[in-house]
Amino acid sequence: MAPDAMRTAAHSLSDATPLSYWLDDPGKPEALPALTADEHCDLLVVGGGYSGLWTALLAKERDPGRDVVLIEGYESGWAASGRNGGFCAASLTHGLANGLERWPDEIGKLEELGGRNLDAIEAAVARYSIDCDFERTGEIDVATQPHQLEELRQWHSRTEELGFTGVEFLDREQVRTHVDSPTFLGGLWDRRGVAMLHPAKLVWGLRQACLSLGVRIYEHTRALDLAAQGAGMAVRTPYGRVFARKVALGTNIFPSLVKRMRPFTVPVYDYALMTEPLTADQLASIGWQNRQGLGDSANQFHYFRLSADNRILWGGYDAIYPYGGRLNSELDQRPETFLKLAGQFFECFPQLSGVRFSHAWGGAIDTCSRFSAFFGTAHRGRVAYAAGYTGLGVGATRFGADVMLDLLSGEETERTALDMVRSKPLPFPPEPFAWAGIELTKRSLARADSNGGHRNLWLRAMDRMGLGFDS
């Protein structure tokens, strides 16, 4: 970055609050009391993010008489569910291309289920009057390099051959009529497959919906261990225990209570900035009248969108894996990444020079080697888990909640029959091999971005093995 550009980027960050914009909201509800005695229930849900809240809500919708308890280690939505970009995608497979590569024989069913899942989220938002700024805007994948434009063009032709509709190819002039950046060479607009929303307000709305149906929620209540207890399970917490017939684990990035599953995910820290609200003139200078979400097509990609009050969220690019996979709250703030992101923002939108960032934050994503969630049971079917959403949790966690409830019921459904549900990703190797492999992959992806998309021998080997690492 040139010295002048670095000074501009640094100045734009001088007043940024080191907290997720979404969580820095006057409407944030008060924390619920911790569990301080023993509890008994039919179903215990561990985790108060999207995964756990959807599971508790759907469990009560399926059987209003079921006694459901949810415990959360801190406060509902404080981790990934309150720090993400608010892109709620229909895809269950981290995009059609990834799903087609891994499950070609059932990709039609996966796309159908994903579309139904997004429709069900929209219906639940309406049914429970959840004020979360839900907008069915779609998303544009933009090309910023010539090889990316050709790849988008080829992929669009491929989707048409396969009969998938609803995606429109945009050339340079067309894409810039939607959002005007001198870096955009073209794009693919998925018109219906993605909604924008306020992620923290969705969490708080789901929490209130659960409470309204009789779910007992305890916050500041960590699950310390899990053990069989007679015909059910017992989970120990700092001040008590929960005895349950069945347990659903929605802990995602945090170490699984089913210890054998821990090698299947690693934490990857992702970072985002939020601007101050744009003026009418600033907004007019970039267009963006249809409010779609956007993402560029690089391996090290950015995602960006407008908030309800016309701020721009700008995130992605850096993906930081801490050695040993250790979670560390100090990694939520990374000034060198914020400076890099700010500089890249003004390269994308030079007409917004002078805009300042109000918030800068980071958080960990539960990443698995196939980029999309995996599922299973433990303790003779009394415990179910879902994890590995790899940044796709805003929408796909509702599907995962349905899968966990299906698995706990022991019934065969269209979801449990899927190979995606029955199979597992490859686990990550132990250290130091995990760190070395991830670092080598990151550097190889960066080189591919600057070398016309050419994937080196290492990346081609990872592709053949079904292993991946995404920014």
C-alpha cells in the first residue's frame, strides 16, 4: 500500500469502536440468569447461537409438549451469530460449485432443500414478528480480474446446462449499473438465493420466540462435560447439572463435548469493518439501489453489503488460523488486518474517500475441510451434533437443526437419507502439520489470485483429496 493510501486508511479507522456493529445496539436484551441448580428436561440444547436456538424452536414447533432447556456459555449470539456479515444464503453446500463437486448425484435435492430452508426462515421471521431487517435482495459475485470474469462466464453457462435458473450474468456496464466500482469487470447475480439481515436481531428474535414457546434458557452457563446417566444424559455446568433424555450440541467453533469430533473443525478468524452511515450523495455515487449483497471472486475474497441505515459492511480477505486451534479473544482485534481492509475498501470505492469506519471487529468461524456442515450422533443416538458451517451458518443452521432433531428421533427423513448428512469431511491433522498445511494453502491461494487463477501443485493435490481452506 502506498504511503498516502496507508495514511488515508489509518485515519478512517481512528474512531472505530472495537466491537461488532450488530451487537452494539441499544435494543440488545438483558442477559438471562445462569443455571444454579439441577434441571431435568426431555431435550437439552447446548449453545445459544443460531444452531442452538433454531434447534430449540423447531423442537417445540414439532412437539409443543416437549420440555426443552437451552444453556449458553456467555450470552445468546455473542460469538459468530452476532459477528457475521448477515448474508443468509439458501445454499447448504457453500455454493452450487462446491456441492456439485462433492455430491453431484444429489445436488438437485440439496438445492431444493436449501431453497425451502430459506423460505422457512423468511416465514419464521414473519410468524414470530422478528424485526431483523430481512431483505430478499440476492447476491452478486463480482469479477475484479480478467480470469475471474471468464470463470464466471463459464460457470454461468454450466449452470444453464444443468438447468439451474435464477442466476444472471452481468457484463462490466451492467454490473456497474447495480453497484459502481472501477474494479468491477462483471458479475453473476443470484436473484433469490440470498437474503440480507441484521444477524444479532435475528438471534434476539429467535431467543424471544423460544421463550414464548416455553423453552427455559440459561445464559452464562457453560457446559463442562457430558456423560451418560441411566437412560439419558447429564451435562455438568459451573453451578449445577442438566439431566436430559436427549442432547443437541450447537457449540460449533467451541470444543465439542463429543471429543472424537474435535479434529474435524478448526477455528479461522474473520474480520469486518462497518462505515458510518452514507449520505445521500455518497450513496448516489456508488448506486447500489437494489441493495444486493456482494462478494468478489478471488480465493482471498471480500464480502460487502448495505445495512438498513445505509452503512457499508466490508469484510473478509484475511483468514487467520491460530496455531493449535486455540480460541483467544485477543484475536478479535487485529489492527494490521483492519488497515489492510480499509485500504482495499478505498481501492474498490475511491468515490467514498473521506468515509470513516465506526466499528471494527473479528471472530472465529468453525471451518471444516469440505466447507459445509457435517452431522452425527453419539452415546447410542442420545446426542446429536452439527458443526463445520464454514461461514454459512446464518441460513444453513436451521437445516442443521432439523437434521439433529431427525437424528435424535431415529426417523429416516429426506434429510437423513442424504449422503451429505451420512458422510463426514476429512479431519485436520495434528499440529504442527495442521498449521503448516493451512499456511501453505493460504500462500498458494494468494499466489493463484495474483497469477491468473493458476493453482499450483499443492492446491491441485488438496483438490484431489477433497481438502480445502477458504478465506
